[in-house]
Amino acid sequence: MTANDPSPHHLQLTRDGQLRHFLTLDGLSRDLLTDILDTADSFIEVGERTIKKVPLLRGRTVVNLFFESSTRTRSTFELAAKRLSADVLNLDISTSATSKGESLSDTLLNLEAMASDMFVVRHSQSGAPHFIAESVTPGVAIINAGDGRHAHPTQAMLDMLTIRQHKGGFEGLKVAIVGDVLHSRVARSQIRALNVLGVAEVRVIAPGTLLPKDVESLGCTVHYDMAEGMKDLDVVIMLRLQNERMEGALLPSEREFYRLYGLNRDKLALAHPDCIVMHPGPINRGVEIESAVADGPQSVILNQVTNGIAIRMAVMSMAMVGSLPNASAPRLREDRYESFSSRQRRKPQDCWRAPAG
Ligand code: NCD
């Protein structure tokens, strides 16, 4: 399967190529990624209204299932679901039955018994959202909010939306991802998205100890020297040192890392003057980025956070339509509001529970 040729049997797609779950960017076409970005664009306006709500997910229940800590991702998923008018349940895993030894499958069965329609899942184990998507009742959508080192597809898509807003498109762009690529699910999803959307060049800039083996096979070039890697850049994406996932000493010291790979004004000056600075957060000032850069005129870090709501609204509403029993639902972008609500009116009780055909 190639990036532009999504298999109709792929777990996260319906037979006619609509999103049913959102687990990974692997196997998703440029058209589908563009559809997500365009749908998100139409939701940005909702966030600027006094009453920030549309009725797309009215009466649906979304469960935020975060087995790992999160601030931005969890709160923007919650806001996105609420702006779509869903009922939202935030399950605090530290006080849930999972911490009393209940298995993941049993926790899910219980949540399904409460007629949940969508699970947003973050887990330290790569593949946990896939596992859930394989076993969940048909019609329940699973959205990956970050699994282990594997993927963080909504983060990558909000980053793509931010790049498109500031650069007008992807063609010809030179983009670098700097720092702890080894432990980063964000970097893996970003490299995928940037390649599918057709940028000119994706670079990773890091010490060898913070790069996965065969990183080039993901679709990027490698630079160990930051001054060299920063040349002619249009976009620089900084990553946090993910100490919680590090086994053993991979770095001499944080100070040494900052000296070599931290983004300060001098290193940023080596890129194009209009190069934008991105970071998925949380940022560590003085470890991977200088405050003057994080808060400076080229930084779009807070735009990324705002865009997270629109992207998550887009993905959730698309997956809800894709999990309808009739897989050939109308294309979302063309007539999103109308097609969705008329479907609900026609078959209210069948919409979410009948097994997929
Ligand atoms: C990232 C994550 O959790 O993978 N953050 C995020 O989702 N905003 C990156 C990180 O933790 O450094």
C-alpha cells in the first residue's frame, strides 16, 4: 500500500475511503489529509464566534481515555467535542478501576455498555489505540491522541494546518525537526504528513543518540550539525527532550544539548528570515528553545494550540460520519452539516449501533 493509495480494507478507513477511526497517518492519501485540513479551516470560524458550538455531535458521547498525562491535547480534544455539542466524559485513569487491576478490555467493555460513541485514547504503549479499534463494537470510533513512540496523528495535522496558514501551502518548503526524534511519536507523524503533502525537503537535526535506526527510511535527511541543518529553512519544529521515555544516559548534559541543538536567536538567523518556529509543547525554555525565540515574532507555538481545536473537531466529525453503517455517506466537505443531520433524522436509532456492512 502506498501513501496515496489507501487500501479500502485498512482498519481506519471505510470501503469507500472515509475515515472511521483515526489511528495513524500511514496509508492516508494526500486528498484525505487535505480534506481534514479544509474541514478544520471551516471550524476555525466557529472558535471565533460568541457561541462556539455546532450541533454535529449532539447526543453523542465522547470518552477521553488518557492513560498518560496531557494538558494541551486532552483539553483541546475536550473543547473540540464540546464545540461539536457532544457529551464528554474525561476518565481519570489514576482514580479509575484500571488502577485497581481491571484490564483495558474490561474498562472498555464497561464504557461501551454506557453507549459511548467515541474513545479518544492516549497510551504509553505503541499500538494501544489499534488494539482497541480492532475489538470495539462497530460504530464506535477510536481517535489516537498519542501512543508510545508510534504516532500522534492529530498533533501532526494541527502542525500541517499551522504551516499551511503561514506558508500558503507545502510545495517547495524545507522543514526541519530538531531534537529528540528517537522518543517522539510527534516527529514520526510529522515526517509522514510532510511527505504525503509534498514538501521539498524534510530534515531531522539531532545527535546520533537521539535518532531512531534507519531514520532516513521514514522520508528525511539527517543533519548532526545544527548550523548546517538550519540553512534555507522555511519551518523549524523543535521537540522536547522526552526524559520519561529515555533509558540510560543518551546525552552528556542538558546544558551541552542546548549549546549544540537548542534554538536561540543566532541559530534561527541562519534560516530564512520568514522561517516559522514550531513546538508541540510542553516547551522547556533554556533546554531546547530560548525564551526570546519561543515568544518571538517567528514563533507560531500558540497558533498550533488554537489550531488543535479545529483539527480535532474535523477528525471527530469525519470519523463519526465514517462510522455510520452505510459506508457510502456523502463526502463531508461538500455538504457537511446537511448530510450529517439529515442522516440522523432519517434513522436515529440505527445510526450508531448497527454493525458496519
Ligand atoms: C507531545 C506528546 O505528548 O507526544 N505533546 C503533545 O501532545 N502536545 C510531545 C511531548 O510530550 O513532548
